[in-house]
Amino acid sequence: MTRISMQANRRRMLAGAAATAATLAAPAILRAAGGALRVGVLLPRSGFEAGIGQDCQRGADLAPAILKSLGLPDITLMNADTESNVDTARARAEKLIGDGAQLLVGAFDSGQTTAIAQVAEQKGIPFVINIAAAPAITEQGYKFVFRNFPTAPMILGDAFANQKNIFAAIGAAPKSVVFMHVNDTFGTAMAKGIGAVMPKFNMPYTIAEEIAYDPAARDLSVEVAKAKAADADALLVVSRLNDAMLLTRELVKQRWTPQAILSMGPGWYDDQYLKTLGSLADGPISFVPWYDPHKKLTQVLEAALAKADSNVNLNTNHIFTFEALLVAADAYRRAGSTDPKALAAAIRTTNITDNVSIGPGIAFNAKGQNDKVKDGAIQNRGGKLLTLAPKDAANAKPEWPMRSYLSRG
Amino acid sequence: MPLEVYFNVVIGGVLTGLVYGLMALGLSVIFGVVRVVNFAHGEMMTIAMFIAVLAFSALHLDPLIMLIPIAAVMFVFGYALQVALINPFIRRPEHTQFLLLVALAIIIANTLLIIFGPDARSVQTAYALDSFQLGPIIIDAAKVYAGAAAILFTVALFAFFRLTLVGKAIRACADNYTGALVVGLDVQRLYALTFGLGAACVGAAGAMLVLVVDVTPMLGPSYTLLAFVIVITGGLGSMPGALVGGVLIGVTEALAGLLFTPSAKSMFAFAILVLVLLFRPQGLLGRRLS
Amino acid sequence: MIARLTTGVVRRSTVLLALLLGALVAAPWFVNDYLLTVLILILYFAYAGQAWNIMMGFAGQLSLGHAIYVGLGGYVAATLFVRFGVAPWLGLLAAIPIAAAAGAFIGFLAFRFGVAGVYFAILTIAFAEFARIGFDHWDLVNASSGLFLPVREYAHNDLWRLRGDPTMFYYVILAATVVAFALCRLLLRSRVGYFWLAIREDEQAARAAGIDTFRYKMYAVMISAAVTAFAGVFYAFFYNNLFPEQVFGISRSIGIILGPIIGGVGTLFGPILGAFVLTGLAETLNSVMTAFGLDLPGATQVFYGICLLLVVVALPDGVWPPLARRLGVAEDGK
């Protein structure tokens, strides 16, 4: 009797020891069974992209509670900082997977995203890209990489289509524009795409001059002087936040108010842009991946963000990071398992119509790209962001032309 | 392109160049005397810029008024840094100094990131967006004030080195280290003073620069590099050289941006640096190297 | 050659080196994928640091712009591969002369005109920045939108085309590090090496002794550039994407330099030890932060900076020289 129980005890002890060892050695296996889905979130939260990375993180932090309230399964976030660096991005992706992440989300920057995608592909761990517009990423034949964000040519196509809608609605259009773009990955991809995409849309304007500027520009006075001298009706821009603010200030100082500022990238709608520039922030129209204000989930996300951070307006960074996690939770629910292969199979058949971004919803094509996602046109007005196009998502009429900078308080 | 565009751009380049020059002056003063290349220079300026932003947002103190207090704070910072950390490294090889200051730069940039977050901060003074119009020429008001302050600050510093006893002693140290020891100068204290003065320059420059650029914690490295380019062009160790170098680089970048693609304009600054190093290694106004 | 490689080596250091090499060769069987990636990073920095050390540690020429050779190597091999399907090892045959030529150009200008010390260091930064901006505008290499290598054929390891899993890349970089180590040892024990040391210690005296300092400094720059070029090729094929900002940037130059300085400039083992210390430190800090649930961007880097500071204050000559004395394997000539 004692003998048997001792043996049983020992067996239990051994089993316990083995379990402990297993937890130490391969936490993935043990924690995978049931419970929350462990999602590794990789974002550049320090280094030169820290601002955007930390903004994206807001969207991620809101996700678990909202997704739960929608009846989706629990997800646990495992956050990692890529430090805006390709080497670090790869090492962090490996670490997250080693620590038991069953799905990865990230990473804003195209270079870091590519490095993570390779790790995900080798390990067979699904990777849902939140933001990264370089077309090459989904042209690599990856099986585990998914992108719910438009590529540069998609952004351009939607931008031109929406511009034409707006021009038609107001019965006016610029005859010529100056195209200013930042010379970084995104800016160059857009600048290259424009030559191929613009002719298809028979735009009413011509590009009078193209001005590329340094992403780390300290001063954009020359760039603006050059643009002003080109004597065009409107300004077409692809920029980031800091340069958008610099450009605006220079426009004011050099006393030039173009008929319109048509932006096809971040910056001009950012919270900081609105807050820092006040009444000078009014007027620019951004043609960007955006939320549909009429969708139910948008209102939920907006409310949650307002509660978490009352100073922040909902933007692209939050939306697409949140949606990446939405894709994850939805796939987990349908797969019923945290097995990466099952998750990836489930993501491939994703069909979410109740989402945040504009368009019919989230579904991935054979390359892992969501080719249904649509961009909107939004205008800054009185510190708020109003949606002008597409028609289904619109909640305001365009204000055209821009009010002169000199007449503002 | 209309002629006035060239005028506008060149005037802008001169004014910005003056402020850059003041920032670079700090590097030059430190190197000229202490013979340490301050690789954390840009980060020190970022600290000054954040102080200016804080002072403005909390107490509505104009950066131009804060210029002197910020320079004073940075003086103390520089002095302490020299005494506590850098002093033992003065006679050590350059790569060791490099590592020390790079480590310091990493600490400063990331501490600022933790404290202030990653977003760009700015100062919205009443005149921030003013410009003067003279016929077809438009001049940025903030740059005029900043440029003028840069000249004043440099003149004051120049006078200090030429006219005061301490200034003369510091110059003696720079000219002849052993001689300075022999005549009984307290070299260590003078070095600390110099480092403090260099930091004060960069502090003043930072206070002025917030009028025209937004500050982020990661701003440092690009300004460190800019400061190198300017001081080597102007002459490492030469005070007027730093301002001249600043103006030269400012105007070069401005014209290059106008005539070629602006995204490549800093290439022209580097080209000037390379040319200067090759044909006049001591810099435009530097003294012949021994 | 073998004899020259091994003569004068303390037996104990042979044993220790063999043990380390054995451990590294066996490592893929024992470590998980994350640690393997970390080891690849370590060896990559050890290799590049070793290459940099030829110029600075041996010949006393401080280069702060070594990223230019990484970038040139990576871009040459990757462009040849992407555009013309040239295998990286053949691409290396083009990358090495191009990097060496760039080194020769910089060295020629600098040494002819007597640019030395800090001025030389800043000249090297200027050239690296020049190259960064140039590549940012060069359409053949996709400018700033980045050069992507196709990664489809991952199923099998193809050593000739450097397509494969991390274990293959691990052995490639391990072999490269061993080769670089041996090469440095040979160089140091050769005539060139002695001349370099003479130049490093006192250039004027070396010249007075009849050494053609210009020529030997040129050799140092060119060999260092050529060796560094492979680090770029490795980077390109391991990460499969190149952005001028990432490969030519000043932060990459600094990343290369920190290891050998922490390990011990001018020593053979310093760059390797430095890479282990630094990358190990960064990863350990990160793990500790994660374990404590501290998710504060920038905090890891602050601690990293403090550790760097402490090391350089406590051990200004690097970690290896005192450690080597302790182990009784102090390198000769030091």
C-alpha cells in the first residue's frame, strides 16, 4: 500500500518535474492548449520611428477588451519593440515565437516587416501585417503572411478616384499641382507608382513639378520656395508627420495658400498636426486608408480610444493595428485551435464584414493581400476629421478652396 | 525661376546657417581646448530644446528670453560631465572617447524618449509664423531673431576668450598644455569650464532652434553630424570659423535644394566637407595643423 | 602558413580556442531558434568588428564610416543576384574589389593630403553618408524604396545561392569569422602586420625607419574594406532586403565599431568577445525587461548605454586584455 502510493507519488513528482521542464523548455506547447491566443505585437516603439510605433500600439492595446466584448475569444498581447531596426526586428520575432507567440502582428516599416515575415514563414507562424505599403512584401509567395493594408499602387488608385469624385461634387479642379514627397520607402514607392497609375485616371491636372525631400529634413523653406515658384494651383503631397508640420509653417511664412493640399500619406491628419497647428491645420484633404464612420465597430473603437486617451483622434495607425488583431481573434474562433497551421488556414478564409476600415471588409487573396480595402478622403475641419469620400462612408461635403492662411486667427 | 526666389532662399540659408553655426561652435570650443570630439553633441542640444519647450508650455517663457537660463543650465551640465566622466578620458585614444560619448548619447536620447514620449514638440510663440516682406522678398521672422541672437552670443563668447583672464587662460591651455601646467594653471578646472561653455553654446543654439524646428528625442545624431561638417569646414577650434562654416553649409544646402533635388541637398554639404578636408585640412579659418 | 598561424601561440589558448570553436560548431544542436538568431547576430558583428579592427586596431586608422563597405558589398552582390541571377559567391568577386576600391579612394585622398586622426574619422563618416544619400536616389538599386531579394526557394538549403534556413547562415558566418580570425592572425605575424603596428604606435618614427607608411596604410584600408564587404553580402542574403538608411547609416557604422572597442582594439580575440558581450547584453536586458513585465520603450537602451559607460570607464582597454591575462593567454605583442 505504502509502496504503491510512494510510487504513485514519485510518478506524480516526475510528471510534475517533466511539466515544469516542459514549461521552461517549450512554453508554447503547454500554454497552447485552450485559453487565450498569444499574439506577438512587433512595433518600432523606440528609435527613429518611435512616434508611429507607439501610436500603433494604442490600437493594439485597445483590442483585447473590444474583441472580447464582440464575443470573440481572448487574446493575450506579447509586445516587443523592434527599435526601428531590421536586425532587432528579426531577433524579437524569433524571441516571441520562442516565448510561445502563436501569431505575429506588425511592424509598420517595410524593412522590418520583411525580416519578420521570413521568420514567420520559416516557423509556419501566421503573421498579419498591420501597416507596410511596399508591394514586394506580398509578392514573395509567402504562405503565412497576410496584409490588411493597401499597397502603394492601391493607395494611389483610390486617391485619384476619390479626387475625381470630389472635383465632380464641387464642380472645380486644379489645373496643375506640385508633387512633393518625402524620399523614404513609402514616399519613393508612391512617387514611382504615380507614373503608372495616374494616366489610367485621366486626371484634370498635370504635375508641374516633382520635389523630393529628405525624410530627416531640418528645414523645408527651400522646398516650399521652389514649390511656390512653380506657380501651380494645388499641392499634392506624400509626407510624414514632422515634415507635414514643417511644410505647413513654411506655407504660412512664405504666404502661399494653394487651392488645395491633397495628401496621399500620413502627417496631415495626425493628432499632433491638428493640435500643434490649431486653425492652421484646417483644410488639407488626406486620401488614405481610413475608418468608415458609419460602421458599428468604428464607433466602438472610437469610444474605447476616447476613454483610454481622450486627447487622441482615431487614425490609420490605430485602425489597422486593431484590425490585424481582429483578424487574429476571428481566425482563432473559426480554427478553434492555436495550431499555427490551422490559424493560417482560417486566416486565408477570412471574411469579416463588420470591421472598421472603409470598403466591404477583410478578406485575403491568394497572395495574402486584402485587395478589398478601400481608402477614404478626409478633410481637417475645426480640429476634427471629416470623411468626404467614398460616398457610402462620407459624413461631410468638401470645403474648397482652402481658406487663406493669412486670414486665419 | 524668378530671381527673388534665389534671394529668399539664400537669405534663409544664411540665417539658418548662423544658428547651426552657434550649435557647431560648442563642438569647436570643446575640441579646440579639450581635444575631445563630443559625439553626444546633438543629444545635448536636444536636452536644451526640451527644456525650452517645457519652459514655454508650462510657464509661457519665450525661448529667446530663456536663452541665457538654458545656456546656464547646460553650462552646469557640461561642467559636471567633464569633471565626472570625461576628464579621465582626455589623454586616452580617440576611439575610447568615442565609445564614452556614444554611450552617453544613447542614454540621453532614450531617457528623453521615456520622459517626453516620441512625438515632436514645438513652441508656438506669437511671432512663430511671422515673416517680413520687403518687396518680393519674404524673410522668416523667427530665423532673423535666432540668427541675430547667434551672432550676439558668439561675439560675447569671443570677447570672453579675448578679454577675460579666464578666457586667456583657457586659450593658453589649448595652445600649450605643458606650458599651462608649468605656469600653474588649474588645467582640469579650465577644461571643465570649457566643456561647460561648449555646452552653453549648444544650449543657446537649442533654445533658438526650437523656434524653427520641432524637437524629438531622436533628433540628436543628425545634428551631431551637421556640427561635424560645419566645424571641420570652418576650422575645428576656430570660433569665427564655426559661424562661417555654418553659413556656408546653410547656403550650400539651400542652393543645392533649389537647383537640384532637395532630397539630396545634404550630399552637397558632405561634398564641401570632403573638399575642405582635402585641400585645406585645417578648415577655412583654422590654423595650420602642427 | 599553418606553421605561421600556430607558432608562438600559448598551448592554453589553442585549447581554449578549440573548445570555443567546438562549442560554436555544436551549438545548433543545443540552442533554440531564437538563440541561433542571436548567435548569428553575434558572429556577424564579430566578423565585421574583426574587419574594422584591421584598420583601426592594427594600423591605427580610425574609421567611423565602415557601413559604406557593408553597404557596397551588400548592394553589389544583391543587385547582381536580383537583376542577373548571379550567385552571391560570384557576386562577392565583384563586391570585394569594389569595396576595396572605395577604401583605396578614401585612403588615397586622406593619406595623400595628410588627413589624420579625428579628421580622418570624420572624412569616413562623410563618405558613408555620401553613399547613403547617393543610393537613396539610385534607381538601379531601387533607391530608398528598398531592394528586395526573392525568398521563394526556402524549402531546401542552397549554399551556392545562399538561400536556406538560419542554420546554414549560422555555419556560413561562423566559417567566415574563423577565416577572418585566421587572416588577422596571419597578417599580424607578417611583415605588413609589423609595419602596421609600427605606424599605429608612432607614424613619424615608422616613416623615419624607412617604412612606406602611405602604402601600408593603404593596404590596411583596402584589406579592411574587402573583408567588410562580405559582411554586407551576408546581411543582404540573410535579411533579403536592403535599404540605404539601414545599411549605410551611421548607426550601422557605430554597431560595427562598438564590439571591438568593448572587446579590446588591436587584439585578435577582442572583436569576437566584444560581439558576445554587447549582443548578449542587449538580449539579456531585453529578456529581463520582459520577465519583469516592464514594457517601456527606450528603457532597455538606457541600461545598455549605462553598461557601455561602466565598461569603458572601468576597462578603457577593453574586456579582453585583462581577461586574457587572467586566463594566462595574453596575446603576444600586447
